Amino acid sequence: MMDLPAASDTPPAAPLGVPPEIHGLADSAGADRIMGWALDHSRPGHRLRLELRLGEEVIGAGVANKPRADLEANGIGDGQHAFEIQVPAELLPRVGEFRLFGFAADGSRVRVPVRMRRPAPKPAATAGAPTPGVAPEDVARLRAELGAQAKRLRELPEPKALQDMLAQHGELTTFVRAMVGQIDKRLGAVPTAEQVAGITSAQQELTLRQEGLADRCSALEGWMARLEQRLSDMPAAGTAEHAAPTHKMDFWLKLLFSLLVGSLFLALLVGVMMRVR
């Protein structure tokens, strides 16, 4: 059993409760190693620990933490997800039997395909030597991935449906903007707290003035009642000795009547002002 290198200390970019989404490929081989890339899309900041097996025997290990230009150009994480795993030279011709596993941050293990674009050296012709090739499970996995992608493409809406959706979105945006404008306009007409306080203070002052005016009118009515009583107690006009007081009393009656009419007019004017406010 080989000593495995430690995984990167970079913290995962997602909680451990999120299922891992590991993708990668061992795509080339050298004289004594295999190369490729591996990434957990659910945690792009985590550098995957890798383990290479032949049957049940671990023959190599590494960490996918090396930079590679084509990964960065194609938006695969930050581009630093490449790996190189040293393999005993005598085992490299059996690359078709290799199994590569990536370990997620939560400890789960996911198999990474091994498909050589640059094949390993051909083995010497020996009796009974296995023929390198692609594992059947890798072929099945690739077909399943391609089928899933084809299904997603078929489920995309038609261009006409997309245009209708965009048109409806534009109409809805226009309606919402109009509603917001009306709400802003109505809110602008609402008096402020200072204005409401001023109106309340003016109404209270006007109410006090009306009450004072009503008290004065009541006093004036009482005074008029007493005056009428006194006038009724006076002897009837017609004699010469009462002629002068009668003329004097007519003057005071006119003055009193003028005051009464003025008070009533003032009360009416105050009531109209309150209604206007």
C-alpha cells in the first residue's frame, strides 16, 4: 500500500451537506505517469485527493491541484485542477485496467474516467497479456451523460415561445413601473406630520374662538331679553313728556340690532372658514 498525499487545505466553497458533483478525466500518459484533471463542481475551492487502482491494489495517488491553461480557458474552476500520478513503468501498459477514484470533502468516493488521448507504450507481445481498452462501465457512464444532455436540449423552449415570454415580461415590467409611479404620486399628496400638526392646531384655535363667540352671543341674547322686558314696562308712547326718551330709545335699539347682526355675520364667517379648511 502506498502513502497517499494530503488533500489541499483550501476550505470547501459549499457546506458539506451539499452532494458532491465530481467530474474529471485521466486523458494522457507518459513513460511513468498518467495525467488529467478532476474537480468537484459543488466545491470548486476543494482540491480532490485521487487514488489509482489496478484491481483492488492502490498503485498511485495524487492531488488535483496543478494549473493547466486549457482548464482555465474553458472555465473549469480556477484552472488549478490538473494532476499527475506516478505509476510503476511495468504496470503502465495495463492502463486499460486502471480505475481512478476522487475523494470529495465529505469523504465520499466517486470514480473518474480513464480515457487516454495519448496512449501508453504498447506492451510486449506476451502470451496471455490482457489487451488494453476502455472499461465497459466507462462507456455506459459516457452514454448516460450524453443522453442526459440530449434530453435537456430537447426540453428547451422553441424560439417563438422564448419571444412570447420576453414580450410578456416587457409588458409586465411596464405595468409595474406605471403602478409604482401612481403610488409615488399619491404618497406625495399625503400631508407630512408637521402639516397635520399645523392643521390640528389651527382647528383647535378656531374651535376655541367659536366657543367664545357662542358665549358672547348667549350673553347678548340675555341682554336683549332684559332690554325687551324693560321696554315692555315703559308707558306707551304718545304724550309729550315721553317723546324725548322714545327717540333716545330708538337709537339704542338700532345700535343693539346692528351689534346683533354683526355678531351673527361673524359667526357665519367663522363657520365658512372652518369648512374651507
